[in-house]
Amino acid sequence: MSAPWVASSAELPQQGQTVEFLLDGRDVAMDGTYVHQIFRSHWSDYNVGRVRNWRLADAHPSVAHA
């Protein structure tokens, strides 16, 4: 079960936490890390003002076995 979404206007993650986040105007979540007021993904950095919602990333994601 995934963590609930949190509005970035209400609360921010703790420094260094691994999160999923949604940018304003987008519906696809990105994986990243929250560091120094920045949501950092693999591709880019996004300041808090661009992030609509976030949630803690799953600590133990499902692993598919062949």
C-alpha cells in the first residue's frame, strides 16, 4: 500500500527523504529525493513552488520474478 499524497503547501518531506511527486499541471508521478527545498529527480530539480503533491516512496517496492 502506498503512502497518502500530501499537498506541498501543507507540509514538506524531511531532508533527504525518497519521495514520489507531482508537478503542477501533470498527472504522472516522478521518483526523487527532497533536498534543500528542491525535489530532485533523475532528470532535473524542481523547486517547491512547482510541486503540487508528494508522498513517501515505498520502502520495499514489489519485485517481479520471472
